[in-house]
Amino acid sequence: MIDVLYFAWLRERVGAPREQLETQAATVADLVTELAARSEGHALAFENLQGLRVALDQELADFAAPLAGVREVAFFPPMTGG
């Protein structure tokens, strides 16, 4: 079981701040493919990966990162400084 967290506009498109799911995804990119197929809102949230960041167990990662042993995946837009 993996926790998937959504922040900012991703939460609005998916319609929930988080979900738990079973996945066979080997990488973050594989998980994104699975998630995008879940609903129209998910598909909209993941249509442009250029505008997304991901953290695995609260550590920044990239979309090629493996999911083995990961308990939490968080998706969020890039942070802006100021």
C-alpha cells in the first residue's frame, strides 16, 4: 500500500488531497501512468509533467526514481521563492 499526496492545483484536479492504493509500478513514471488512467481529473493533473515535482518519503526525486520500499509519494507544483 502506498500513500499518494496531491498539493495545490493537483488536489483540485484529482478531487482529493490524498489516496491510498496498491500499485505494481516500478518507478514514479509508471505510477503516473497508472494514476492518469484512474479518472479524467487524474489525467488532467498529470498531462504535463514539466509542471510537476515529486517527493518520495519527503525527499525530492525525479520521475525515473524507483518505488521499491517507498511508503509515500507527493506530487506538487514547483515552489517559487520570495
